[in-house]
Amino acid sequence: MAHFTLEGVIRPNILGLHPYRCARDDYQSGVLLDANENALGHSIADEQELGLHRYPDPSHPQIKSRIAQFRDLPGPDHVFLGVGSDEIIDLLQRIAVVPSKQKILITPPTYGMYSVNDVAVVKVPLELTGTNGEGGENGRFSVNVDAIKQAVLADPSIRLIFLCSPGNPTGTSISISSITSLLDFPSFTGLVVVDEAYIDFTTSTSAASLISSYPNLVVMQTFSKAFGLAAIRVGIALAQPPLIQILTNTKAPYNISSPTAQLALAALSPESLSLAKSKIATLNSSRTSLIQSLKSPSLADLGVGPIIGSNEANFVLVRILSKDTSEPDNKRAFALYKALAEEKGVVVRYRGTEIGCEGALRVTVGTESENAEFLARLKEVLSIL
């Protein structure tokens, strides 16, 4: 077709984007501890019959009602369902931000999908030193509230503030007081978006508890992590009804398929929630054991450095040190990552290029046998690296 070219119909900035690189782009087999999947699998207590000959319900009120009850919200009109959290991130930017005129604000190191759209990004790093410990109000990977406020004052075009709590790759929760300080800031007239993909692995309070008081708050959650249902791609937005309605008006008509919806509904049954709670407890216990093993003197002698962050997710972030200087070593950490995957069949995630994560590997908490395999291969590789 001589009259048609992709370059003529696709926005130039989209043509120039580099795709977000996910864990499975690099490796697809082996002991996979790189994507923060739930190693214990889903928590569906019984099988469901799937009616595939009809279009799905476009609103899924039963799922929304169960989520509202589970998260202690007034009703299903406070819940939106998306094709993973990624669709919700995209919708929020489409409804609130005018490309080339308005901006979003992120707090690196953080999840990479916040900044893949044609929207300018203001970056205000998290606290990067461990001088005041890990997490909390002022420790490593806490939010610099004053710096965010200064950024908003300097640039009124900022429409969305994205906060990840617990963070990826930081594993650190953001305090409720920090979130409310931004929500209450009169000079910011946009939305505060709190991404809680890992909220069920921490004892920290969910920002969902603030929704009734703040119309400018959106809380994102997911079925991918604690529910062990990464394959069905269901993300959740929690907010006051007027904002939920705008998201509903903007989404595709049938964004959640019937098989996906039936699996999500089954995962929210009392039996399934009980099983999920049990698996979360097992993973948190395994996380503690993995941390203790990584702190062993034998691994320290091989250059395994400190675990950074508050360890409130289903992964740990550990530094690999230079044999010569005992400083975080990106070159050695990347070589370890490659050798583990390509020679030992154990896949973790290299995070050393992210600010504040120099020399760091992110290791998903696996099953007991997967964690043992990782630790054994880690010793093998570091002893010769």
C-alpha cells in the first residue's frame, strides 16, 4: 500500500522508544529467581468451569466487591480492574497528563514502567545513604518529601507523583506520614499514585486506608505477587468513585477476559485467601532464612556485601563487593549475574545500573530448594570470580 506507512501513523516519540526489558527477555529456563514471581504458585482452592463462548462482563462487580471487602473499602465503586498494573499506569497518564506540556514525577530507584510513555519525567531520588538506617522516615530508600515539594513548586506542570511502596527494587515501604504530607500539599493539584504490588509481604499500613479522605489518591495493587497469579495479568486501582468512573470510561470495553475473571474471583474466596495468607507467611519466613544465609561469614569472605533496603517484599537486594576494595562492584556483580544464569541455570536480576543500587543483585525468594540451589551456585561462582 503506497499510501500507508507506519511512520506516518505512529507518533514519532513512540517509534523512538526502547521497549521495557523484562526478566524473561534474557532467560526462560532454569531456577528463575529474577522476576519476583510467587514461587509457591497460586492459591485457588477449587477449579472453575469457564464459559468461553460469550464476551466477558465489562465491569466484574463480584470481583470488585470481594476486593473492596478484602481491602476494607466501602464498595465496588472504589475498585478498577486493569490488564496488569501497566494498563492502569498508562490510563492514568492518558487521562491526567498532556504530552509535551505536562509531566510526571518519579522517585528512583523505582519501577521502570512509570516512564515509558510520551511524557516528560521529573526525577527526585529516594534517600540513597544508609546513615539513618534502612527505610522509615529518613533511612535508605525513604522518600525525600521536601525535595518533591520543591520540585512541584519549581514545575507546576507535574500532574502525577508515582510512589512505589514497598519499592521495586528497594523492598522498602514509604511511610503513611510521607504520603499524607504530599496529599495535603496545597501547591500540588495533581494525583499521588501509590504502587503497592508487594503490600501483602509487609506489615506496613496500606495507603488504601487513606482513600476515603483523599480524592487525589490512587492506590495500585495486583494479583501477580502475593496471589501468585502473574500469568492472568490483573491489576487493581483503588480510589474514590469519581476517579474510578473516569478510568472506567477510558478503558477498553472488555479488558478483563472471562477465564481471567473467573480465576481472579476464585482467588478471592475465603479458602483461597486463607491459602494465600499461609503461602505469604512461608515466603516471608524463607526471606528471613535467605537473608541470614547471605550474611554468613563464608559468603562475606567471597565478597557478598550488605543487604540494602527494608526487605518488605518477596525479594532481597544484595550488594556484591570488589575483592580488592570491598566497595560495591558493578563489573563483578554483572559477571556473577551472567555466570549464574548461563553456567549454573540460576537466574537473578542485575540492578547495579540503578541509582543507589551499585553492585546490587535482586534475588526473588524461591522455594526452599530453589533458595538452597541459589546459595550453592553463588558460592561456586564467587569462589572463582
